[in-house]
Amino acid sequence: MEQSPTHEWGPHDGPMRPARLSVGIISAGRVGTALGVALERADHVVVACSAISHASLQRAERRLPDTAVLPVHEVAGRAELLLIAVPDSELASVVSGLAATHAVRPGTIVVHTSGANGIAVLSPLTEQDCIPLAIHPAMTFTGADEDISRLPDTCFGITAADDVGYAVAQSLVLEIGGEPFRVREDARPLYHAALAHASNHVVTVVLDAVEALRAALWGQELLGQELVGDGPGGIAERVVGPLARAALENALQRGQAALTGPVARGDADAVANHLRALAEVDPELAQAYRSNSLRTAQRAHAPDDVFAVLDETGSA
């Protein structure tokens, strides 16, 4: 008869501390391998992972060189802590497949890393006496080594079925240097939307700004200066970078007081000039600027003439 995973219990007023666990990872993507490295640094052992694509196989070999690469059901069978780090669209089918084949042993801690989902998606495995946890790192992952080094400064949204589950999740996050916080099951979609708005849309706005700046600077290089080009890391990025970083830090530290610029100042003429200039480069970029400016105007309680400019542009 197979043994269920054991756990060490700390003082009654402190979080539960998992024993050193045998970890299985499905699959060896950017998130799964980064967390695998972090767990190994906390003295857990990643005994197996699944990897299908060439990129995943290379990532597993580079980040987890001592870990066996096995089929999904074998990874699950070896794990005391099973980490399911697949795209959101694949999570339910992976869980259903594991449950249908009874690949996961009763008592296994099953963790998924989806931001949009709580523990309901794990119910087929919960019904087989597994411990369901949703542990989502509030961080973007590119596959670079920085993914791992950022984890100790990352907050993790956790959802569990009960206080014991929350204690396990909290301990795992604290062990890798992260900061855990609780997210209600019914709040997971709103939580995920907030993070997507803060990360994905920031990238879009910054890259739109970089493209507009490239158009403004094209052919205006000083003697001996590198030419303005389309590749990342050029003069446009060096101009926008410090400004964008300062704006972000000001927003996080000063809140609403961080708003500056023509919309916040109520300079309707400047806003109209911006919209005309952007429309000459890219009408869709001008429309995006209008939408963002409208939201900024609402936040800043801008005067009516600013709203009039934005409304006129939107209906033109």
C-alpha cells in the first residue's frame, strides 16, 4: 500500500510547514520550471516533469538537469506535491485526465498556477482525496533567468479549501521567499483581470509610445548617434524607459497624485494636438490614446473642454 505524503506541523499559532516533498511538474514551461528551481532551493526535490515541445525539453534540461522527463501520468504518480503549470485553456482537461486515470495518489498536494481559476477546477482530484491549492505568482514570465530571481520579491495569490490548505500554501510561498495573500474563490476572475490590466496593458501602452516616438525621431539623429531603428533597446526605449519607470513608481507610492500631463492639467488644446499628430501616424494608435485619455480625464476630474475634445474625436 502506497504511503500518503507526510507533513511536519509547527506551533499551533503558526503556519504548517510541509516536510521535504517529492515534486512533480506538469509541464516544463516558463512558470513550472521557475517554480521548480525555487522549490529545489527550498530543499524540496523535483523528481519528475513532463515536457513535449522542443523548447520545454530544453528548458527542463537547463533548469532541472537532474529531473526525469516522463509522461504526465508517471509524473503525477511520483509526486507528493504535484504542480500543474499549464495554460488556463488546458487546465480543466489535464485535471480531468488525471482523475479519469487515477494517476494522482490520495493525499497528494495538487497545486495549479492559474490566476483566473480557484480550486473548483481541481474538484475531480479533490474528490479523490487530494489537497487542492491555487497558487498564482503575480509576475510575468518570459523564460529568461530573471524569472527565477524575481520570485523572492513576488506576491502569490492563494486559494484553498480550508485553513489547513491555506497554511500549506502559505508555507510553500514563504519558503521560496514570496509573499502570500488570500484570494476568495469567487474573486479569482476579478483578481486576474486586475493583474492583466496592470501588466499586459502597460506593455501595450509603452510599446505604442515607443513606436510613436520612433516616428517622431526618424532621421533626426545627431552626428555619431545610432540610427533610429525598429529593434528594441534603441534611443526611443532609452527615452521612454526612465519616464515610464518614474511614472509607475509615482503611481504606486503616491496614488492619484502621480497623474501629470495635459489631461490632468486640463490643457484641451494640447490633447487635441496630440490626437491629430497620432492620427497621422496611425489612426488606431490615436483611438487608443483617446480611450486612455478619457479614463485619465475621469480619474483627474478634468474640465469639460477636455472631455469635449475627446468626445468629438471619438465621434468623428
